[in-house]
Amino acid sequence: MPKDYLAVFRSRQHAIRAESLLQHAGIGAHVIQTPPETGLPCDLAVIYPADRTGQAMQIFRAQGMAQGISGVFYYDAQGGIHGV
């Protein structure tokens, strides 16, 4: 079962705004450097708990940010990263 999910955004501005929106909603989110394993060019991503993914995506859609997401990934128990 995944522990954390990672949303990679198309811009640094989107990633920083996403972190703020999730934190405001009480979701423990943090901006991190995008892991190279994603193969995506943006250098910032937002990591948040897997059990809050539905709520996070709902917030992104409501705020018009879903189209700014380049990819969504999760970490497995061994720390590997996988696309959703």
C-alpha cells in the first residue's frame, strides 16, 4: 500500500500554490525536488499522504489546477516510485 503520493506540476508556481492549498485544508503536504525517476522536467513537486489523495485531487480540480499536473506517482514500501 502506498504511503505517499507525489503530484508533479508543470511550473514551480503551481507546485507552491498546491502545497499552500493542501496545507490550508489540513493535509500534510510539502514541496520537494521532483525525483529524476519520474522522467518529468519540472523541478518541483508536492508530496502528500496517500490516504488524502482523493481530497487533494478534489482541491486541485476545484481550484483549476488539475490541468497543471504533469504526472502523479506513489512510493512503494521499498521506496520505489511508480506512475499512477
